[in-house]
Amino acid sequence: MLKNKTVTFTQRVINAIKSVPRGKVATYGLIALAAGNPRGARQVAWTLHSVTEKEKLPWHRLINSQGKISLPKGGGYETQKELLIEEGVAFDRQDRIDLDRFLWKPRVHRR
DNA sequence: AACCTGACTTCGG
DNA sequence: TCCGAAGCCAGGT
């Protein structure tokens, strides 16, 4: 199997994001962690930009650690919020998502 | 090869 | 709880 370490962090990030189930959300840091790089949160966001269209990833399920949408209003914020609500994710009065209820906990690669 | 940028995270006040 | 500053990683120019 892949002894090939050239498998980029990006590849694993894509895989992790694809694993996020409908109705759940994940933070960038969490994905980064699942991909094996706790410090690569920024890279996760960046990667998302490059492969969302190609891989058709559920980009709207990614939020920041504060439980809020990172996109600016008018820049996708509203779209993301709509999509999440469609999936049953709720927002509180401060536009934050209740992570205790909707945060998806990825399985760390065993072995 | 060096420098810049970003859909982040964490810490301190 | 909110705001600002520093840290980190990889791709783009």
C-alpha cells in the first residue's frame, strides 16, 4: 500500500472531508488532525479551494473552531448557512453552530 | 529558491 | 465573550 510518502497532506484532507456525513460539520483543525497534521488547518482551507469543484466536496460542512462560518457575508456565507440548515444543522442567535451536537468526530487512522 | 497569501487556531488582555 | 497578535503549512508567483 502506499509506502509512498509523497501522498500529500492534501490527498488525506480530501479523503477526510468526503467522510463528513450529511447533517454534520467539521472544523478545519479537525480535518487537519484527521489528515495527520494538527497544524495544517490553514492548509485545509486552502486545499478546499483547489479541489472543491473537482472533487465536489461538501465544503459547506467546514467551519472554524468557534463553530462559525468563516466566509464573509456576500462571499458565500449565506449560501453555506442555507445548505447547513437544509441538512438540519441549527444556528443559535449568534450565528454559531452547536458543536456539541453537530460536530463530526473523524476516526483516526489506526494502525 | 525566496517571498506572499490564506474559508485557521490558540493564547493573552 | 470579544479583539488583536503570533504561529504554522503548502501552493502560487
